[in-house]
Amino acid sequence: MKLTTLFYILLLLLAARGASQTTIRGKVTDVNNGILQNASIILSPEGSAVITAYGYTDDNGKFSIVVDKTGNFNLVISALSFKPVTIAVKISTEAVEINKDVVLQYEPLELNEVIINTTSPISVKQDTIVFDAKYFSQGNEQVVEDLLKKIPGLSISDDGTIKVGNQEIENIMIDGDDMFDKGYKLLTKNMPVNPIDKIEVLQHYSNNKHLKGIEKSERVALNLTLKDDFKRQWFGNTSLGYGVASDNRYEAKGNLMNFGKKDKYYFLTNLNNIGIDATGDIDHLIRPYRGNEPGGVGDDQNAQSILSINAYQPQLKQKRVNLNNAEMVSLNAIHALSSKIKLKTLGFFNSDGINFYKNSIDSYFVEGTNFTNTQNQNVRKNALTGFGKADLIYDINANVTIEYTAKFNSTKGKNTSALLFNENYLEEHLNALNQLIDHKIIFTNKFKKNSVLLISGRYINEKTPQNYGVNQFIYQDLFNTEASNVKQYSQNKMQFAGLEGHLIDRKSSGDLLELQFGNKYRNDKLDSDFVIFNENVEVSRPTDFQNNVGYIVNDTYAKVKYLTKFKRLSIFGQLELHQFFNELKQEASLEKQSPFLISPKIGADWEINKTNIIQTSYSYTPSNATILDVYSNYIHTGFRDFSKGTGNFNILEASSFLLNYNYGSWGDKFFANTFFLYTKNHDFFSTNTLIAQNYSLSKKIIIKDREFITFSSNVNRYFKFIYSNLKLLAGGSKYNFKNIVNDSDLREVRSLSVNYGFELRSGFRGFFNYHIGSKWDHSEVSTTITNSYTNNTSFLDLSFMFSPKFNIQLQSERYYFGNIDSNSNKYYFLDVEARYTVKDNKLTFTLSGQNLFNTKTFTEYLINDVNISVTEYRLMPRYLLLKAEYRF
């Protein structure tokens, strides 16, 4: 630990040294002592056009720029209609502050003879904010995700999710074309950063071009524009890495691209066993979901799998626990077949084998019954995914478009688990398949300047068969029989058909009318067959553990929404009407139900001024049950878990109130956002559970009244004098629910979680940059007793640009757990990467060291209303990887 402390002290000393800076201040006036606002201030090395620092004068004509380099420079001060002035500036290591007041002389311009070219790091064009990549690149970025982390206002989570404030972006386009839809992580985690010229943030974004400026949209998307040198030609990169002084670690990846006017191609591949997830959440690629999207009928429909072998991952960076062997290739293209027809194709293949190791001690405290289970588990998960998608877009004319989308997905999983449970050795196996066929067509007619009619249709066929088995029989107390093993076959099969019309009409007054009508038909079939064996001989098929359920939901609906605006106040009202026709078939019984549901919603947006905006809404939402809520017999859902639904139709009701406050725009120097949501479930699904040492039986029950409160707040402040962005965050949730455990009376469970923290990221254009942060998480669960814990995660990332050819990145993390024995409640991680460019934009060598402290295990403490769990996970061991990257 002394070595660890010494290392951190050394990092901070280097940081302090690298952060020494010189400030150049001054005031710009004209010959009459008049103040000159927005005069341009540019500092460049003597004899060079490279911009070292830049700025503008404020309302008082004053300027201030910070420089972290030494040498001889030229300070150029210019303003429209004035003669520029160039001042020689010498910056030494001792310099702290330099004052330069400047007087500019008036110089009239003949505009017919002058072309004025201006460049700015950030520019705003209506709903688009443009960031010039070269001003935010620090030279150590490799893929697009690395660059986006440097853009003010964007937040990128560890899994690659990109958000603006609390809202995830819709997609990322390349020169205006979208290849990956919601699966944008495939792009950001793989595409090299060097071709990027500008990052455009598109506010009030519409996925359908005919709706731009008509619908009320709060969606945000990104568009990446390319440098001219990378347009209409083939380019890409390939890299290969292999372990140095570490066994069998490798990474191989490649990108091949051509972005022309008519055709665009992007081929990528990634193979690695170093824990890198190059795909992000594949489900976002296969099933992109957008709530209340015009033309999005069926986006919320899928067939859920019933069973999974538990491989919960701790709250660490995924690369630390993802003991993988991944092979991925994606082939993507966009073809302009004619001036009216465009074809997009996407092919994706992914094979991954993941090993997962954990040891856990689960202490149960359930209504007078106390016991402890120990588990040592080794999970091997193999998944093979093949996905194909084609989009055909036909512009009949400037205002009428037909879009057809076809998708096919097949995911085969073969999972095994070697489990030592209370000193009994068990082997689980699970063979699973997900097969999806999806067709969608959208007709859009912009029949008036501000009026659009969309008609959309959808057909989905999806099935999820699973074969599961456990080679030991630990359920003698439950089934009162002698046996050696159990098996279960199950399948959830779903067919969906939907047809929807959507009228959006923007009035000349600015009011907005939306009419929506349609029909959704969904047919689910759920089968499960649980069999007890003694060796290979069938012993029994328990009646209460078999399911053959058919569930049909036919929803005919209409929705009307009207938004009106009074100066800066917008008010909307919405009413949804649903006529359901439900059928539930179980064994020989057939039940029918025809509920009529009404769902109202009201809300308001108050733009107090350009800086302060308040959004609020209230809604009442009744909902229909799903197939996984209504089946009547038990299904094996884990080696010791069985669960079942209610066996009946269920209509649940909920009310919610939302409040959102924005101060400033997220691209401003100061931006704050606060989000609050209160939900009351008038009816909700809870559980009646029997928990024993070797098994648990859980069935759904309906309980009245549950409350849920969540809030989040974040503050972003850019400090120009240190070229750094500070982010403060706080959030939490509180909810209560009721359940029954081991034949107890109905008991109340109260849960509270609170998190808070900060991040500070620098944006120096020089030798050194840093990113530091810390976050605290407090959780508390109360029943008849109260359990709680507070954990802390901190990090310090340092970047050293010794020259344009050589840089070093250091990433360190510290984890502290408040409820684990003090000897093992702190964990430290250190990653180092050194990059040397042999030839610019051609050949680069990288030496990467991960988990250099060689932390081999990681222990996490979790609580819920029935047990306390302390789990130890095996981590990716220390390794060194030497990589060579070649760009072409």
C-alpha cells in the first residue's frame, strides 16, 4: 500500500508541474477610447500559423487567455473594420501574468473586395450546435468515443451510452446518413477519430425528415462530418496487439470505409480476449426502441426469455470482469439507387465466449427463518449472433415517402455453470435460441406545409425456446421424492401485427394537433415442461410445474393531443382511449375480457426566458398484463428458483407527476438540469414467496398503493481561466412496496438510495490534461430491520503529450465499500498506455498495461429485503499488450 500511495503522490506532482500556466490579459479599445467587443485574440508560435490559444473580448473590451507553453509567440488582435495588431510575446517558465492593452485604428472595408473567413471552436446555427473537432482533440484519441468525451455537455457512461443532460441521443450519423440507428455504440467504439472534422449536435431532432419543424421534439442526435481528404475514397486502419509477458492476450481490429455522395460503405471487425466490448448493447441494434415515435408501431414488442444462468457483474468497468473471447464483424452500406431511392443494409455477426467466476455468501433473514448459503460458481456463456437489416427508402416526390424495413436475427446461446452450492456440486446447462423476423412499412405524406399523415404497419414473429437442466436434485423437501436431476423445456413464442395512422398538424398560430388511431394484435404462446429424473429414468412431471398458455391481446386505440402556446407558456392535453379484447387459454379453459381504458395526460412548458425553462406533466396510465404476468403454474427460472404469474387477467393503474428544470443551454459555460418524478401505482405486481435453503417459490400477487420518487440533478460549469469543466451530480430514489414472505402477513419494504459526486476535466491544448472525479452511493433497505451501506468510487486520469508523436495516458481507480471488513474494503486499479507515432497518420505503436496492481479479486456488498450478499468476483489479471496500428 505504501508503494500505491507513493505512486499517487508522484502522479499529483507531475500534474502540478504540468499545470503551470501563463495568463495574458488586456483591454482592446479604439483611438477614441471606445470599447471594442468580440475582438478576436489569437496566440500563435512565432513563424507558425498554428493556434496555441484563442479568445474574444467581453462586453467591457477585456480579454484573458491561458497558455501552458513557453517560447516566442505572436499575439494577433483583430476586429471587423479595424486594422489588426500583432504583438510579440515571450513566455518563460517564470512568467505568471502578462498584460497587453491594445488600441486599434479604424480601417474601412470594401466588402466587394474582401472575403472574410472565420473559424470558431463552437458555432450555433438554429437548432444545430457545431463543434470543430481540432479544438477539442488533445492528440491522444483513438476512436470516436474518445473524442466525444471531450465535447462540453456530452456525458458518456462506461458502457458507451451518450447523453445530453438526462436524455440519451437518438443516433449518430456520418455526413447526414445513419447506419446503426440506436446501435450507435458499434460506430463510436470502433471508428477511428482522425477523419472527423466537425461534431454537430442536432436539437429538436426528427427521425422522419418530413416532421422537422412540425412535431414537438425534444430528441437529440449527433452528426459527424468528415474532412475533405476522407471523402469519396477508401480509407481505414488495422491494428494487431499481442500480450507481452502475459499469456494469450490479443486484440485485432480493422475499419474499412468509403463515404461518397451516392454510396457509403463501412466494414469493421474486432477480435479480442482483453475484456473489450466492441458492440455495446446488441439489443439496441436489433430492437431500437423510441417511446411515442410517430410511425413506431410495434417498437415496444418483444418475446422475453424466461430463464438465464445468473452472471451478474459488479459495478466495475466491464473490461475488468469481462473474461471474454469475442469475434465481431459488421458489413454496412448505403446506396443511392437513384435520386429517389436509397437502400441501407446492415449485416452483423458476433461470437462471444465469456467466463465468469464468483464466490458468494448469502445471509437470509426471513420472518423467523435464518440461514446462510455459500456458492462458488464458474459460468461459461457462449453466444452466436447473426443479424441482418435492410431499409428501402423511396421518395415518391418531395413530400411523399415510403420506407420499408426488414430484419432478421438469430442468437444461439450455450451456457454452463459449475456450482459448488453448500458443498454440493451442481452443473447447470442452458441451450437457448432467439429468432426474430420483423417487417415494417411507413407511408409519409406531407400534404400541407405544416401537416403530415403517417400510416405504418408492422409484423413481428419471435420465439425463444430454451432447454435447461441441473445434474443434482436438491429439492427433496419440495417434491418429497428421490431423484438425481431435473430438466425443463420452455418456449415463449410471440406474433404481432399492427396498423397505425398518425396525423400531425401544426397550425398557423403555432398550436399543434396530433391524432393517432390504430390496432395492435399480439398472440403469445408460453409452454414449459418440468421433468424430474432418477438417472435417465423419468420419475414425474409435477402438475403445478407445467404450463401451456395462450394469451391474445387485441388493442383498438385512438389518441388525441393538442398543444397551444401563450407567449412563453405552452400547455398540452392528451387523451388515449383503448378497447382491449383479451383471451387467456390455459389447459382446457378459455377466458375472455373486454376492458375499456382511458389514459389522460396534461402538461406545460414554461420558457421563463432563454436561460430558465420548466417542464411539467401529470398522467394517469392504466396498463394491460403481459404473458409473463398471467401464467398459472410454476416455471424453473434458476437452479433454486421457481416462479409463476397470477393465472388471471390484470389491469393495473398508475399516476405520475414529472418536473424538469433547465438553467441555460447545455452548450453554455454554465448549465444545470434537475429532474423529479413521482409515481403512484394504485395497483402493482408484488410477490408471495416461500424461501427455503435449497429453493424458493414465488408467485405474483396484486397489491394496492406503491409510491416511487426519483430525482437527479447535474451542474456543468466551464472555468476558462483553468480551461476545465466541472460537473456536479446528485440523485436518488425512494420507494416502498409490500410483499409476503414465508406466509407472513403483508409487510412493507422501504428502500432509499442516494448518490452524489463530481468530475473535473481539463481541456488544455498542451503537454498535460487531467480528469478527476469521485462518487458516493448510499443504499438503505428497511423491513422489520434496517440495513444500509455507503460506497465510494474515485478516479484520476492523466494525459501527457510529450510531443506530437509520443504520449502517455494513465487511468487510476479507487473503490471503497463501507460494509466490508476493513482489511478488504479498498481496491485500487491502474492502467497505463503509451503511444508512439512512427509516421503521422500511418504507423503507430502502443504499449498498454492493464490492472498493473494485479488486483485479482473484487468483493461487493449488496442488500435487499430478504438477504445480505457478500460476493467475490475474479478479475482480468494484469497484462501488457503491444499493438501496432497502420492507417491507410
